[in-house]
Amino acid sequence: MSRHAPDQASVALDALLPRLGQRLARTETRRVSGRVRRIRGLLIHASIEGVSIGELCYLRDPVSGRRVAAEVIGFEEKDAILSPIGELQGLSTRSEVIATGRAQGVGVGEALLGRVISPLGEWLDAAATPPGDVPLREYPVHAEPPAPLSRQLIEQPLALGVRAIDALNTVARGQRVGLFGEPGVGKSSLLSAIVKGSSAEVVVLGLVGERGREVRELLDVQLDAEARRRTVCVVSTSDRPAIERARAALVATSVAEYFRDQGRDVLLLVDSLTRFARAQREIGLAAGEPPTRRGYPPSLFAALPRLLERAGPGDAAAGTITAIYTVLTEGDGTLDPVAEETRAILDGHIVLSAELARRDHFPAIDVLASRSRLMESVASDEHRRDAAKVRDLMARYRDVELLLQVGEYREGSDAATDEAIRKHTEIETFLRQSRDDRSDFAETLKRLKEIAQ
């Protein structure tokens, strides 16, 4: 009996080893770096060593199995402060903290064209996973802007298909522009018109803190199939955590940088920079930063130029990123620190007027309050003369508009003003445009010349 027992044990062990090998092959190996100590508000304090600012970590609860990505944003005594990129439900003090040793990146490639992704790089549309035969490269979310002296010179205009911009506030390839306006003045409609009418090869649309209903409406109703095919959309809705909303603008910029590095002319649209700033405010205040103007922490005024300077022209072998950032204003926009800071950094501003929107004049662009700093560099002499003439006519009409309304202006008082009054309706018709009406750049300049003559 005892002689056969070792043989039976050996047989049982031989049968068990293959199963153990299969189980080990399926086991997820990981390095547990620390534990969650406490969760305070929006942030997580963890006992973890050897991590750095910006490092990506994963929080995993061994009981519920829930796994959440988080970014290291600071330190307090011996604890690391992490901002979760996801919901906190299901996490506890037993949750493990797993350091990855790297900052977060995003997968980029030609396969992204026509797709909708999250700030984590997850595909959100019907094609839930990228095709296996199309490799994606990883680009950093936090990247350095091109060296100033290596950038190409800006020398060519970029047609956006909107007459009020192309004719009177011409945007250049590689320019960065702010789109300023109150809520409800038609920013989203103008952006969809720009996506459809732009001559850019690739469009990257970053929707930061947008309403979920409007995301679907913009993508499936306002954009046609042709526009969708050359557009990459990065979406983070208003219900998502602050770090994810802020990351949407960063990831959209990273995607645009990839296509610029491939030699493409890219149009980057971020809606909105204000919600990016508000997300940064949530993160900064939760981390203990002191509030400054309008409650914004000092770190925001360092983050804004880092983000905005990444757009623009690349080096001689690269393409360009023409960027348009929407900025929400309330009342006197000059008192808004985000609007004030972005005006100082960007290469131009387009102002949307609530008064024009109330008159059903769309796009509600206040031409006289808007300015492209690079129009002088890319517009022809004839174009600049015609634009200056039409601007002068618009300014003269605005000066006497009240007199006309009360019947106090007398025709013949000033020949230039009389011309402005005669051409006012023609100018208004020229500037009005539906979002589905794409205007050819050459035709726009031809009509501008006819008005100016």
C-alpha cells in the first residue's frame, strides 16, 4: 500500500501542474506600490513612494474589482495626492495603488479619423475598439511646444468658409484665435460651419465639459458625412470628473500634434477654454492652492500658456495647427481673467455679439470688435484695401445709427457716411450666412471687392 502511494501522488501532481501553468498564464501580475489612506472630496490621498507629478497610477479595489485611473497632482507630507480620472464609487481604504512609472499618453494614428474618443483614449462610437491591423502610436498628453526658432513662418491664409471671417478677419495657417461670446450666441453652430467649410486636411474637435445632448446633435445632425470622415472628436461631458474634463483639451491637442508631425494642416477646435479653466480651478482648489481672481488658482495661469503654445506651425518638415478656442464671457468680458489672459496669448479674437444674435443675425460676429493679428501677413494688398474700406463703411454707419433711428441725420451731410448708409443692407446680407452655406474663398473676395468699389 505504501509502495503505490508515492506513485499515485506523482500522477496527481503531474495532472495538476498543467492546470496550474494555465492559471498562472492567465494571472495578472502587478506591483502594488501603496494603499489608499483617505478620500477627501475630489482627491485621493495614498501612501505610495517613488512617484512623480503627472505620473499615471491605477486604483484597484481587491473586493469589488473596480479599477480607476488617477494622476499624481501633488504631495502632502508623506502622502501622494491623486486626482481620479473616473468615478470614485467602489473604492475604499483597502484599495491598492499601482504606479505605472509613466505619464499618461494617448494612442494616435490614421484610424482615429472619423472617430469619437474619450480623454483616456477609449473609442466611444460604434467602432468600440481600434482595428487590429491599424497600429496606434502613443503620444504624450503633456508635450512641450515646438522651439520658437524652429517654427515655420506663417505665410498662407486658411479658408474657413465663413465670409465674416475670411473677408474681414482672415485667419492664417498656424494661427491661434479666440472665439469670445456669451452663452446662446451661436458658438456651436459657428464651429460646425467652420468644420464643414474649412480647407484644413484634418479637424480635431475637443468638446470640454459639453452637454451630452449637444455632443450627439453636433456630431450626427450638424456635421455631414464628409466632415465627419476628416474629423477626430475628443469628448468629455459636463458630468465627468474635473481631471478628465481638463484632459480633453490636452488630448485633443496631442492628437492635433500627431497629424501636424505627419505634415498635415490641422484645424484644432476646443469648446471651451473656459470650461478647461473651471476644471483646472476645481483641481487646484481641491489640492489646497490659494484662490486668486474669480477663485482661479495660480496654476491655471501657468497651464493656459502651456496649452495654447502647443498649437501653431511646426518645424520646416511638419504641418501646422490652426487653433480656435471658444471662451465664454458674461457681461463685460474684459473683467474675466480667463478671457483677459487668452486675449494676451492668442493671435487674434473673434467676438460674438448678443445684440446681433437677438436680431437673428448669424453668425453673430461683431466684425468691428474682432481682429486677426496675422491678416496683414497673409492677405493680398487688394484684399486688405477692400477689407479696410468695408470696415470703414461699417464704422461710419454705426456712428450715425442712432441719428437714423430718430430721424436726425440729413443726407448729404457727409459723402462717405451717405455711402455707408446706402451699402448697409448689402453688407448685412454679405455677412449673414447659414451654417450649411459654405462660401468659397475666391468668391468671398470677389463679393467683398464689389461692395468696396
